[in-house]
Amino acid sequence: MKNRILTPLLFTGGLLISGWASATVATYQFCSTDGCRTGGSATVTSDYAKTKYPIVFAHGMAGFSSAGPLQYWYGISPDLVANGANVFVTQEASFNSSEVRGEQLLNQVQQILAITGAAKVNLIGHSHGSHSIRYVAGLIPNQVASATAVGGPNKGSPVADVIYNLSKIPVVGSTILAPVISAGVNAFFSLVGISSGHYYDQDSLAGLNSLTTAGSAAFTANFPAGMPTSSCGEGAYVANGVRYYSWGGTSKLTNVLDPLDAALVLTGALIPGDSDGLVPRCSSHLGQVIRDNYAQNHLDEVNQTLGLVNIFAGSPVTLYRQQANRLKVAGL
């Protein structure tokens, strides 16, 4: 009788031990123009997000790959890795023009292609990172499988318009506010860049100009792929062999514990109609619009700050996992 009970228990225990022993631990990488390094790891538990090509993230304005314990794509990279994805988190200048940041991303994409031996990459850009991925997809479309914009100011932002116009006010703006404030911002984010792994020259005024309505229109004239031709429609789902996707939010105050939500309420007041606090709903459109009215603000879209998002809405992390699966199903 004892043997009949003990044998299946030992067999089950052996399976568990064998499973633990064979568990795969995979890493995600932090990159810059200097190369890539291990950013973190996760135990792979499924292949739900196992895309054919690597997933490459591009952060937005004032962004970074990681600064100390804080990661820009908070909780997103390890979740994707745990579900089978090959993930690279790039670092561009926190503040600079769309073209300068795009070149920095292009350099890193070429490194990632060489490191992995992959033929293409799947690009995902948040905020100003949407311009970066459009730049790369425009220059090397044969090496980009997809480009996904999250909360991207593809048609610019009224917030950038207001701030840029203030910087041009004679005397107060052009000789005091613009040079003094921009110098402080540039210095601070140079330090952020160093803490994130690489020093970049910062140019906050050039970055600001890129995100104005006029600046974004000029960028689109050179990189029109995936952009809607109507005021609030979808763009081409596929252009030059690259698949384009986008999503965005329309909430501002989503978690009273997040100290940055209040700022997004203030900036959101400068935007007529629906927005995520920084980007108008229709401006976020690129290619196939998965959804443009999630209950998220601009920082919730990357699960910031530290996961303090709308507890009554779905997790932002889930959206990235679902997008990876969407790319997988599409053979990308």
C-alpha cells in the first residue's frame, strides 16, 4: 500500500524537479550607440509573445532606458521576455530633434540586427519615439517588419505649440526663458543619459520644435508612411512592406497616488478635445489604430509612474503582450 502511494508522489516530484531544472531564463538588453548590455532577465513561461523578429523599444522625450532602479518601460520588458520575446530597449537623447534621435535609433537597430542575425526588427515607440521609429522604417523599410506608435504625437501637440510660442516672446522668452530653462533641462538630462548608460548632447528647443504642429508636419512630409490622410482616420496598414500600428489614451488623472498625474491634468487643459494629457487623440493615429481611447494618460502608456496607473482599467503591460502576440500571428 505504501509503495502504491509513494511511487506516484516520487514520480510527480521528479517531474517538478525536472521542470525547474529545464526552466529557461532569458534576458532583455539595454542599448545605446555604444552597444548593448544585459538589462534584466525573466523565466520564460510561454511563447505567447515570441515574435519572429526582435522587439526594439524607442522611448519618448525626457526618456531613458533605465535610470537607477527605474525603467522607462516599467514591467513591460520582463513580461515580454517571460512570454518568449527577444527584447532590446534603446536609448536616444532625451531631448533633440526627430532626425537626430532617429539617427541614434537607426545606429542601434543596425547593431541589433548584427547581434541577433535577424533580417528585420519590430519597432515600438512611445511619444517622441514614434517619430524615431518612423524615421528608421522610412530609411531601411526592408529591415523593419513593423512599427507601432504608442501615444505618439504624429501630428504634433498643442502643448508643444504653446511652450514653443512662449519661448519666442521678445525679451522674456527669447533672451530669458528659452536659454535659461533649456540650459537647465539639457544639463539635467545629460546626467540622466549618463546614468542610463550613455552621454548624449541634449537640445530641448530642437526637440520641442519637432513636436509642434508645424514641426511634425514637416517631419511627415519626409516620412509619410502609415500617416492618415484624413483628420482623424487610419493610415495605410502596410507601406513599403512595413506594417504600421498605433494606440493611445484619453485620460489624464488616473491615479491620485501618481504625483505626475496633476501635471498632465494641467497640460491636458491646453488641448481641445480628448487627449492623454500631452497628445490629442487623433494625433496618436498611425497605420492600424488598435484603439485610441484607453483609460490611460501619457505616462500610463508605459506603465509609469512605477505602475501607478488606473486600477479600474486593464494593465498597460497586457497591451504590449497582446501586441507582441498580434505580431507573432502576423508572422512578424
